[in-house]
Amino acid sequence: MEYTSGSASWRDVVRRAVRGLLRRRRGAEQPGWSAGVPLIALLAGLLFTTTATTASGTSLREDRRPQLAQLIDDRRTQLAAAEKRAAQLRDQVDRQTELVAGSDEPIARQQARIDANRSAAGFTALAGPGVIIELDDAPRLTDLPDGASNDDLVVHQSDVQAVVNALWAGGAEAMSIMDVRVLATSAVRCVGNTLLLHGGVYSPPFRIAAIGDPSALQQALADSEGVQLFRDAVTHFQLGYQETVEAELAVPAFDGSAALRHTTVPESAR
């Protein structure tokens, strides 16, 4: 829809309204409904002028979804470039630290202490026996069970968290979600049926890999109330749950920043 100049259309409407009111005051016989014509014209002019000002020469009904999708793609590209640059800078810092440690005894001792804890902290890749869990959305059902909704057909944040917590409780030595290493500071969040992890966005099926004693890990999953609730949903709503034992499973090292952004003191330590 195209709009004319707001000021020009407004002046035209005002002139017509004034002429209509002047004729009314001269006592001309007019139908009762015609008395409201100037007021209607005045309101219509106000509406068109406001719309033209808001539109600023563009269409108010234009579909902006392509622009939004492009904006998301641009931000993802920028994020990937920033993460690549950050990884290069971390490597540079590590190399410089190793060089300094060769001639500085205090730094060498601290570097040795850090290296001894890198594996436990998740900064080295590990391999060994373990289990892989896959959680997936259900197919779109034409006939839902009584009392069910489409919200029952997707994997939720609580489902992923239940599996992760059960695997840690079962003695997992290392864990990854969608091939991204999970640390003690990792936060699992979902928006709709997508997973947010360390700045990345992932769609189901969600693949969770854990290195550890397979029997202990499977027992921890079986004992978890949250996992059992999801398995019940698998039966009722055809959600996907697959549990696989692997004799040799690889978990990558964490390559992001481990800096803490938020922390609180436990009640017992206050």
C-alpha cells in the first residue's frame, strides 16, 4: 500500500471538514447521518496520516522473516569467527606460557599443576568404554491421547538434564552433548525443542556420550526418576530413546572459555 504525504493529506481532510461544518451552520437541510461525515473524514485523515508516518514509506504488511533469518545467519557467522579467533589467542597464550616456564621456576611449577588437572577439568580428550544416549522428538501424531498436547511430543530441558545428572551420578569420567565437551560449569538450556550449549544451537535428536563403567552408568539411568518419566513418555507419545553401550568411546576436549560469569556461596559455607 502506498501513502501520500502526511501533511498534504491532512490539510485536504481539514479543508473538507471545515466546508462541511460551514454548510451545516448556514441551515441547509441535510439528512441526519450527513452531520457525522466531517467527523468521519477527520478521523480517517488522522488514521491515514498516522499510518503513513509509522510506515515511513514502507509496507506495514511486509514479511520480514527473510531479513530475520539472514540476521540470524550473520550472527552465527560472526560467532563462529569470534570463537575461532578466541581459540587462536588461547593457543598463543599457552605457547608463550610454556616458553616463559622454561626459564621461570615459579611459573613452571604452576604450569605443571595446571597440566595435572587439565584432564579432570575437561581440557584434554579422553577415550574409553561408555554409553551413548539419544533423545528425540516424537513424530507429529494426528490423534493425540486424551489430555495430551503437542508439548508432550518434544524433548525438554528437564529430560536432557535428567540424563546428564544420572550419568554423572553413575560415575561418568567425561561427557559430551552433541560432540561438545560438558564441564562442571556447563549449562543445559532449551528454547522450544532446540538445545543451547556453550553458544551453539542444536536440534534433536540429542546425542549424549559418557565415558565410564557401562554397567554403572546404565544402572544410574535406570534408577533416575527423571529418566524413567521420559521413558514412560516414550511409551505413550512415541518419543525417541536409545541407549547404546560402546567398548571404545571418544569424548573431545573442551575448546571454549572456562571463565565463570556467575557464582554464589553455598548456604553451608556462609
